[in-house]
Amino acid sequence: MTDLRIAFLASDTPIAQAAKATLEARYGASQPEGADVIVALGGDGFMLQTLHATQDNPAPVYGMNRGTVGFLMNQYHEDGLPERLSAAAEEVVNPLHMRATRRDGSVQEALAINEVSLLRQGPQAAKLRITVDGRQRMEELVCDGALLATPAGSTAYNYSAHGPILPIGADVLALTAVAAFRPRRWRGALIPKTSHVRFEVLGSEKRPVMADADGRSVRNVAAVEIHSEPGVRHRLLFDPGHGLEERLIREQFV
């Protein structure tokens, strides 16, 4: 494994940049386009940025935590990196595809590895109509917002909104309400991964709503359509015994 071509990417923080310099001096530096593996140094936010930036690159991504949150990251160690990469287990994650239509008719599309969320922009609660696979499932949800989360993202915003943690191999998505007012305390639903979900914003001029896909926001939306995108496969590497499946299970017993 000494000839493994490794591309190191790091967040802008001093600790991540210092780690990048140290590791490149020890193991060499390849460009992401020609690398066998990409090592991301930072926190979960930087890992999401890296996955989006390299989604057309076939090389898997191995994260080492140099940030504050590291659910998608491995522990940081400088020694034996090629051996760790060789022994790492791979998880494949498909993102969500968001198509957001604004009130002015313009459309913006984006991919989300964790979740697509809709959130109220102003002081009044949002009113959302929810359709799944062309069938209306909820005529009116009055809430601060709602989100659709992948298994990989189920421990992020979804979990903070009291949504369920999903096993990484589960073929379901979590549809979770954020501070539901009516129906009172509605927590959401589990739906098949193949589902197409549409949120329609009711009274959008009086109750403006924004949509967000992994930090890429669209304001003043009238409708948002979401589905899983099987054509995009993010390959993540984890140390044995510390993969996403184990972490998702362990998180439920904290």
C-alpha cells in the first residue's frame, strides 16, 4: 500500500490545514482526479462539501476528524494511514434530489446527502400540503417546517427534530415535522426510498418558506419536489467496527 495515491483535502481551520501539511509531507500528495482515495480533514460539514465536490470522482472518501462534529469521520491518527485505508469498510450513500420552484416561477435544483428541509422565513408558521407519489397524504401541516432525511442524515437535523434514526441499509426515508402545530405533535412518517415527495406551500405570500439542501438555500418557494437519486453514489470509507451502520445503532442507545 506504499504506492497508494492519496489526495488530502482540508477545511480552512488551522488544525485541519496543519494536519494536511503533515500528512502530505509523510505520504505524498495527489490531485483528487488521479487519486485512489480522497482523505477529507475537518468535520461533518466539510465531509458533505467534499462529497458534493467529488461526486463525479470514482475514488472513495475517507474522513478524519479535525472539526467539532465527526459522525461521518474517522478518528485522526497520523501513523499507518495506508494500512487503515486498505482495511476500511465501504458504505454507499445516495443523495436526495431537490427541485424547488419559487413564487416567481424560477426553479433551482440541488442534491442533499443529509436532508432537504423546508423552514418558515417569517414569524408565522408555515402551511404545507404533502403529496407522496402523486397521492395527497396531508392536506395541511401547520409547522415551523418539515424535512426529508436519508439514513446517513437521520442523526443530523432530523434527529434534533425528534425524527427516527434509520439503519444505513434501510430502503426508507424519514419525513419529519419541525415543531408541528396542527396536527398537534405529528412526528412524521417513514416512506419508501423510491418515493417522490412534493411539498406545496399554502399562502406562500403571507407565510414565506425557504428550502435547504445540505446548506444550499432557496427562498420564497412555492413547491418543492424531492426524490432519491440512485444515479449518484457516494463511497465513504470507515475503520472496521466504526462504520455508519454501527454508529447509527450505537446512537440509539446513548
